[in-house]
Amino acid sequence: MEQYKKEFIEFMVDSNVLKFGEFTLKSGRKSPFFMNAGAYVTGSQLRRLGEYYAKAVYDNYGADFDVFFGPAYKGIPLAVTTAIAFSELYGKEIRYCSNRKEVKDHGDTGILLGSSLNDGDRVVIIEDVTTSGKSIEETFPILKAQADVEVVGLMVSLNRQERGKTQMNALAEIRETYGIKTGAIVTMEEVTEHLYNREYNGRILIDDGIKAKIDAYYEQYGAK
């Protein structure tokens, strides 16, 4: 596992973004872990988060694209901080774009924030986590309505590796449905591998008990 992935896993824990216990998800599933990207709230956290996204994007897509698109609302700061980090790390200016939930009819009108989209633009979508793929269903029509763009791929922070609408995980479903490459900074399998029975900051986050619950969860909901 790459060093930046190990650092990112610990960063999620330190930022109180990744927790272990018992959580009820929007889907109704009882999960032994929970990730909330809304807990990244400070300048230093957002700076580091952008760097991790930028490194993962570069590993997956290189630098041959033009725009980071962040779906409203959580995707907005993610796309912004990734664009900043990409410029600093790789010396290439990638434009930032996002959508509004409601179309603005005065001043800076329209549905987009940041850069406009142009025919031929190559776009990487930046999201926090994808469970059902619903946000991508909403994002694609928005992108295609603005210009004849090419969506290069989607990058999320954590691949939960559980079933979406089919037996495949949500990222695989998106890849098959839209024909785009998908990636994640880390997978839940990598998180478990890195933290299992390993003391971190004086405690073991994934002990035998939590590991058994994670295994049981994936036995029931894991992607095939």
C-alpha cells in the first residue's frame, strides 16, 4: 500500500471523519463504521485533504484533463482544494467547476459555479463517498447540458466496497453504466488491513470484535 494511503487512513481517524462502532446509514443498513467528510472543517485539514485527492487523481488519471467538477454541496470544497493542491504538486492549472442546487436568475446567473464548461473539456468528478450512485445520475445530465464534455473519471475518498443497486459496488456500477474510470483514495479493505490489531494513538481501532462485525457486514452487504 502506498505511503500516502496509510497517512490518509490515519488522517481520517485524526479528523474524526472515520469512526467505528454501530451506525445506521441512510439505506437503513447497520454499519460497524461510518465516514463523514463534513468533519473536515479547518484550513489545515482541507489543505491535506486536497493533497491526498490530488495524488490519487494523478495516480489514476495523470494530468491530461481540464476541470475538477464538485457536485453540490459536499463536492464544492473538495473540488476547490483538489485544484489548489494539483497546481502546487504537479504544476498544472486545473479549472474548478460546480453546480448550484437552484438556478440563479440574477447577477452571476446559471446553474454553474466557478469555471464555465467548454466543448471538448475533459472532466474529473470529485466526491466524498458514493454508495448508491445517485449523485452521479444527477451530475451527468448537468455536465452534458452545459457543453460537449468528456468525463474522464470519478474520484472519491473511500470505496466502501458494498453492493449498490446490483451485486456490484457502486463505483463498479458507475463504471459500467457510464463507461468512465472510477477510483478512490483508499478502499475499506485497505483501511481494515492498515488498522487491524494495530495500536494507533494509544488504542486499537479495529480489534478482533470490530473486525468480526466488519466481516459480518460484508458477508451480508459486500459487493460480489
